[in-house]
Amino acid sequence: MDTLQERIVDAAYPLITHRGIRGVSLDDVRRDAAVSSAEFDASFSSMTEIAEACLARREQEWTIDMVESGARKRGKTGEGRLLGIFDVLDEWFRRDDYEACTFINTLLELGRDHPLGHVSTRHLERVRSMVAHLAEEARLERIDDFARSLHILMKGAIVSAAEGDQDAARRARQMAELLVVQHRSAAPVIVTEVDLDWIELDAADLGGERTVRGSASSEAEVLDWLDLADLELS
């Protein structure tokens, strides 16, 4: 993209983000970009082409630079990074210039069968792919199912925030915590040592070893402890 095209996209981006595709005309973009008709026509052939460039920029600035990067900064673990997505959304929802999701807005405005509807769907798929990648890092199970479910929570929170619920991300985060628990790896647990004073458990944990320890003062308490942990002696 050359300098003149960047200038036009710079003008079109905030207009489309806040007003939608149909709420912006070529004259609006040309005026705000302060370019001549000849310059404009030589740079872009249609509003659709300009909008595609704006959606691509949105993916870079929102999906990658804000959501994914922000989640990685907020979480020290894989699960923490997944939940950090909603911390990023919470900050975004409380901004005075909150504008909701341009991909969702465009898809709902124009429909899935419109060329820009297709483009928006692809961008939303990349958001879901980002979630799936974070879920893989967290060693969760049923990655695709998890990513689709978490993406529903993200989209629902975005729409709720557009309705005026500034706490939508915090509510969604609570549901995301439950979703993470449901998709954690169910590593087999083997009791390797039991006595009346100490219990030590080793569990295969996707390539590593996890040790869980507890204490008991009687044989009955040992059995109760194992029952509570849903374990059996081997």
C-alpha cells in the first residue's frame, strides 16, 4: 500500500469503525482524506476495496496488537492468558470511544453472503484461531470446541457492552473460568505412596510429572481424602 492509499485508509478507518459501511460514502472518505477525485480513483476502485483494507487494519490493531498482545502481557500461564482476554475487553469496554467489533458490525450490517460479510467472517475465524492457539499453549482438551465456546463469550460480551453493560467482560470472564475447567486435561493419577502421615501422588501431565501431596492422621482419613479427590489405590 502506497502513501496515498494509506492516507485514504487513515481517513476511512474511523468513519467505518464508528458509522458502519453503509453510513460512509466515497465523498466522506475523499473529503476527510483531503485528496482529489483523480487521486482517489487512482488509489481505490470501490468502497468495498477501501473497507477490506480497513478490516485488515482492524485485525492488526484489534485482534493482534490489542487482544492477543494484551492477553499475553496479563497472563503468566496459558490459562491466565486465556482469561486475560477478558481483562483486555474490560478495559476496552470502559473507554469513551468504545466502538464494538467492526467484524461483527459489518457481518450483521451486510450479511454473510456479501463480499464484505465473507471478509468479516474470515477475520472472525482468525480471532477464533488466536483463541485456539492460546488454548493449545494452556494444554486444554477439545481445542476447537473450547475456542468456539470462548469466542461466543467474547462476542456476547462485546454486544452486551454495546448495549451499555460495562461489566460484560467481567461477567463473561467468570463463565470463561468454568469453561477452562471443563476443558482441562484429565491426566491419569496414580497413588505411589500412602502412609498415615503423608500422601504423595504422581500424575502424568502431558509430557511432565505433577506431584500432589496431602496429609492424614488415620487410615479412615486417608480413604476419605482419596474419595474426595476421586482417586483409587493402585
